[in-house]
Amino acid sequence: DVQVVESGGGLVQPGRSLRLSCAASGFIFNDYAMHWVRQAPGKGLEWVSGISWNSDSVGYADSVKGRFTVSRDNAKNSMYLQMNSLRGDDTALYFCARDLTAYNSVRGATLAYWGQGTQVTVSS
Amino acid sequence: DIQLTQSPSSLSASVGDRVTITCQATQDIREYLNWYQQKPGQAPRLLLYDASNLQAGVPSRFSGGGSGTDFTFIISSLQPEDIATYYCQQYDNVPLTFGGGTKVEIK
């Protein structure tokens, strides 16, 4: 079965950094684009970032551009989100999601498989 | 960025009712639109992709259509387990964007 599991969330002070991880199993990780989507408490879904299957293309929401960096390690079946200069409005549940179709760029994303999320709280 | 406007933001309907949700994009996105269901405390679930294609395992009472800027999502006969918030999402361009969501409740 396809599984993606997020980790690395927690309570962090404004201005500090945090690194999220997404561990994948049950499919050929190398073949699929991966994405981060977040949901602030009581709010809707917001796409944060994505990375293509071969890391050739990456994308970011305007709200995190310049502060967050997405990466993947295909040897470890894992994707990461390095979050710097964290702000209160970054507080959210962060989901990892896999694309439906293999060999997609970031642009063509249909988010078919989701983890349960990892909570990030930015507060002093 | 492409904005998606969902209507209504919430609705209340009876079991067995036909429910329709609309999603309007600020520019032509062809058929590059997906629909998701999210139940409280759960991750979103993909229901429809490419505007009208049913994801594997999704009941046939869910359907969708449209192209360009105007899209619809339909539940043909509302069931108690359909209580959830529904989101549209475009993938014509980056950044990917979601609609604001439609909360569906039972009357």
C-alpha cells in the first residue's frame, strides 16, 4: 500500500527554523513528484511547495518563497521541507502528498495520496 | 496566481438530495481541476481529477464537469457519510491553488 508519513513538527519560536520530513513506502519513490500542503487551524488547504520526480523542477507558494526549501533524497525514499524565518502565520498542520501520475513536473499535480500531517506551531 | 472561488461556502441538504458545488477560476485552466473531500480530523481524499474523472474506489454518486473557468461538482444522492468539506484545486499553473472549500451538512 502507498504510504507517506510526515514527521518533524513541533513548537518553535518566531524567527527560528524547523525541518519536516516525509517518508514514503509502497511505491517507486523516484518516479513521483511530491508536495507539501498545509492547513491552518479552522482554515482551508494551502499548497506550500512541490518537487518533481527528478528534482528538476520545484515550486513554492508566494507566502513561503525565499524562506522554505524543498528537497528529496530518492535513496532514502524521503522528501524534506526546510523552514526558516518562521512566522506565526506558518502555524498549521503540514501534509505530505504524492502525485497521481508518474514523471510529472510540479505544475501538473493531482494529489492522490496524503499523510496524516505533522503539526507546526510558531509561538513565543 | 490563479484564484478559485467556490460556491456556496456551506450548505445543508437532506439525505438523498442532489448537491451541486461550483468552482470558478480567474483564468482559463482548461480541464486542469481536481476535487477533494476532507472529513473532520482526516487528511483530504482525492475524488475527481481532470475535472470529471473518478478516482479509483470513489462512489459513482460523485461526478464533476466543466472546462475553462467554470466547473461543477455533484453528489447525486447525498449520504450521511458525505458530510465533509469539499475543495477544488487547479494545476494549470504554479502556484497550485485551492478553492476556499464548501462545508456540506445534513439537514
